[in-house]
Amino acid sequence: MQPCDHPRVPTSVLLVDDQVANVGALEAALAPLGHRLVRATSCEQTLALLSREEFALVVIEVRMPALEGIETAAAIRSRPRTRKLPILFLTAAELDGEVVAKAYGQGGVDFIVEPFDPRVLRSKVASCVDWYSHSEEHKRELAAVRRRDRQRFEEQTANRVRNLTDVMPLCVWAANRDGRITYTNKAWTDYTGLGADDANERAHLEVIHPDDRDSVTEAWRVGVQEGRELVVQYRIRRKVDGSYRWHLGRAIPERGPRGAIVGWIATATDIDDQKHAEARMTELAARTETARAEAEAARIEAEAARIEAEVARAEAEAARVDAEAASRMKDEFLATLSHELRTPLNAIYGWTRMMRSGELDERRSRKAVETIERNTRVQIKLVEDLLDVSRIVAGKLRLDLKTLSPADIVRTAVEMMMPVACAKNVQLVAVYDTSRCRVMADPSRIQQVVWNLLSNAIKFTPAGGRIDVFVGTVDGCAEIAVTDSGQGIAPEFVPHVFDAFRQADGSSTRAHGGLGLGLAIVKHLVELHQGSVEVDGGGEGRGARFLVRLPTRDPDRECGSEWTSPPSGSFAELPHLTGVRVLVVDDDEDSRDMLTMVLEQYGATVTRAACAAEAWASIAASRPDVLLSDIGMPGENGYALVRRIRAAEEESGVFLPAIALTGYATTEDGQRALDAGFQLHMAKPIEPSELLMLIARLLKQAVPSVAPAEQSGRFVSGNDPDSSHRASHRTL
């Protein structure tokens, strides 16, 4: 915990005695301590003073002619505000055991026998007051930490929601309960050129077709006034060419815990093609009716027009069915996405609130941390799946091919999924081929394929079930088979198993969660490797078998380096960074604090900088051993900073290893970081153990063989002659 910046709490000591002379003696003895001393001569006066102000200690005479100290202490003890207030008793005679026990039961912390030694009295009073001061300071520090944790959690949650809506292909915007727009996603901004900063209603109203503005304004006014769902069709101007296209707008109210409307969530779906198709169908139907009324001489032409009209009607009907299916899938996806986001958030938020209350014991606190971490990983997996689908749609998914053994990849994946299977009481059995065939593949992507298949099998296999994994070579192809004894797949759903956003049960009463992306990603990754994947549903209640086939490597063709499985290790086996000077550059204070804590815990000396200018000044003052830098920062970003460092190194000849830690997680982002001069690229959220291992490895290998400007983000090791041929880019 960081030292408290607040001044020490002013302390007051309450002296309770009905004899003025005794109180005067106490004041004279305690005056050197410098505390504020307050007198009280009755129980009523004592309680009145305690109700108005804070005291660090109460000093009470046990036996007084007009005031009984034990009873006064009992009255103090009975009040919630002063229940834990320490009490120091003064007594002129030895007390029997019953009186002593009663005094301690009423909050007494010690006795002073009169006549007292002033030094002893001052020592005990000072000790009680110091304890009180430290207790109050600790309470304020704890409250400040909890406020920061809550703020950080709320900011992270808001960022996740914004990022998820930005990857959606449809326009999304939000408004407060009065209808004022407070947020727009990337699709809306790209389409209209307007963002949440264009907050006035006139700016957003001007992108609506002039003929539709009145109807949209009236429908929005009624919807906000009555608090009901709004559905309206209207035309929106497209920024890129100024054309107006029809959209289906939906707005639903967000309600608070008591049912009151706190805001609105709205979407706009492009239905322009459907509208034009309906118009064409109407036009062709009219032409058909006109043709029928023509003379017999034009019968052939009329018949041709009728056939044309029928074809157009079929096309329009197909377009309508496709549009309805797309709209239905969109609605189901939004509902599923909302459920999958809110479910882990509910656990995170609930346990966080319980931790903030300070009433959890050690066992429940451990359970809270485990639950929060588990549900955070669920959300990370959700975001990664959405990003992978986005990369697949955009055609930007790239492979880093290595020569590897499928058995090694599967063995690693099975070992990592074994605890999950054991937790569900599912037996996981693997059989590996001994022929040690080789394939050209991206190890991280093949591991992702196996993870997704195993996760799917574990999800749909009940407790007591079994999952068999086979890795072998059949007909010149490497095969990976995952067979489970779970609920199986209905025959009618088998053709749609690998479709994105498709689930056999998409209702709100489904037994298993997920977005329906895992198997779609599996199919795309396998096909990128020139392989194939198929499923044998077996029928409901008869389990399922997924089979992946990959082409084996041509032994006469050498390309790609040999892959070896990474070593496993616990935190206890992580390298110690004693004496290593690390410069952490990040404009986010929470990220700097987290990285500093992790690095210092393992012995590193950390210097922190909030921007590139501070980092440059720190490097000039005391050159670090390694640089950890964020990319997106105000002013000069991380790319510019590392280019500046590499340019200076051409003259100095001193090389500074650098790792990019950033939320920009695409393959292109990683390559851009390497091209700028970084040696490694890690995507947030950062795994602390992974970071420590990479720093240790980087410091061991970072010996530049060429000028920094020519390295293009690579480093070589004097002990490894092949390391210059391996890209050091690592995207987590």
C-alpha cells in the first residue's frame, strides 16, 4: 500500500473525573504530549461530548464520589459510534478480579494505579493515541484504494463494451433517458460522419432524408414519452457518396433496478436492397396485369412479361426471406452477446461489491479472486473470438508456419485442458502416433483448433462421460480426432455446425453458453492450412466425433523453422530480475502501477514514465537495461519513441532492448512494432509470468549484429547461430 498523503489525524483525549483537582493533575502530566485535553465531570457530559466530536482515548477514574467509572464506560460501550473507543481506567486502590473483568469487558485497555508515575501515564496514553491515529489513517487509505479499484473496473468495463460494439457491422448508438445521443459506434460514425461529440440533435437529424424527418421525430418523441420500444423505417445519408439508403431503426429503453428508464440503445440496419426489391416486385406485377389486358396479338410478349414477373417475384421473395433470416440472426446474436457479456460481468461485479464491503473471510476472498479471474478470462476469450471472426471476414488472418509434430501440439493442449475436464468429472484420454509425422503449420493456430474442439467436447459431455483424442497418420495425412460421449448433434443441424453465430439451441433456456464462433473459427483455420474438418453427429444422445486432416510436410522441401513446445513453469520457477533496470512507459497510471508491482516483486529496479518525453529524459539521465512501452499515447506514440532511440543508437553504439505492450493486437500491429524497432510485441491484457520470461530471454539474447535501424525488429544471440533467422515478434 502506498504511503498516505493525508496529515495525521488531530487527537483529543477525554478526561473523566468529578474531582477538579484530579483532572488538573492529569492535565499537567499529559501536557507534554501536545494532545488536546477535554474535561468531563459527569456521565451525561461525557456522552454529550462523545456524540459531538472524535476522541482517541477516554481516561476515567474507576471510583468517584459522584460518578461511577465502570457505569460510564458501559454507557460509552453501548453506543455504536464509541463501541470500540479505548478506555484507560485510573484507580487509587487494588481492585478485585470481578471489577477488573467488568472493566475490561466495557472497553478498558489498561489500569493506572494512583498515585501514578507521570512518565508511565504519558507512555500509555501516547501508545493508545498512536494506535488510534494509525487506525484512522489505515481506514482512509483502504477507502481510497477501494475507490480507485472501483473506478478502474468501471472504466475497463466501459472500454470492453465500446470495443465490442465497434466490431459490429451494424450501426449502434446510445442516448440518455431524455433522448440526447451520448455514444455512437464506429459503423455509425463511418457511415454518417457523425460521432457522439456531435451531441446536438440537429446534427444527427440532418443526415435523415428531409421527407422522413417529421415522422422519425414524432415517433422518437412518442417512444421517449411512453417508454416503449421504437421501430421505424427511414432513409439515412451516406457520407462516402451523399446517397440516402433505407434503414430499419430499432430503439429499446434501458431500465434501472427499479424499472425506471435510464437510457436508450438503438440500432440501424440497412434494408435498402430489400426496399428496392419490393418496389421492383410491385412494378413487375403491374406490368403483368397490363400485359394480360392486351390483345391476343401481343400474347407472346405478355407471356414473356409474366414469366419475367414470376422470376422477379421469386427473387424478391428470396431477398425478403434472406433479409428476415439476417435480421433474426442479428437479433439472436445481439441477445446472445448481451447474455454472454452480462453473465461474467454479473459475477465480477457481485464479488467486487462483496470485497468492497470488507466482510469476506480469507476463504471467501480467495474464492472471489478466483471467480473474478475466471470470468475475466471468459471475457478475454469472447473478445478474442470476435476479433478472430473480424480478421477472417476482412481476410487479414495470417499464419506463422513452422515445422512441427501434431502430437506435440495436441499433447500440450490436452495437458492444459485436463484440469477443466477433471473439474467437470469428465475422463480425457489421448492416444498419440509414434511415427512422429511432421506438418507445416502455425503452432498457435493449430493449438487454438485443438482447444476449441476440446472445449466444445467438455461443454457438451455430462459428468462421468469420456472424451477420446487420437493423433495419427492416415493415408498420408495427419489426423486429429476428438470423440466425446456427450449429447450428440441432431441430424438436421449437422450441416450448420461450422456456421458462425449458429447454435443448435439459441433460446434463452439453452443449457450451454457461448456465441457459436468456436467451430466456425476451427473450420477457417484448418482450411487456411490446406486441411479439412468434418463432424459425425451420431444423433442426439450418441456423442459426436470431430476429425481434422492436415497435409504432411514434404520431406524434400525445407521451409520454416522447427517448432518446440514452450517449457511450462509456475510463478515459483520464474526468473529473478535482480539488478535489472526497467523503464516502463504508459500513459495509463493503473497499467504503470501493475507493471511496476510485478517487476519489483521479482527484483527489478523500475523507472516509470507517463509519456515519450518523460521516457526520453529518463533514458538520457540513466540508461535502463530494457524498455517496456505502450504504443497509443498522447503526443509522441511508442513507434516514434523507439525510432528516436534507434536513431540515437547509431551514434552511441549502445543497444536498448525494447518490448511493445499494447492493446493493438492484430498481426499488422505486431509487424509494425517490429519494423519500428521493437524486439517483441505483446498484446494486452499482459500475463505477468509471460512478461517476466520474455524479459529474461530478451536480456540473455539481445546482442545486436547490425545497426539498430537495419534490425527491423529482430535480435540475435551470440550463443544461438540460428536466432537471426527467427522473427522475435510475439503476439499474445
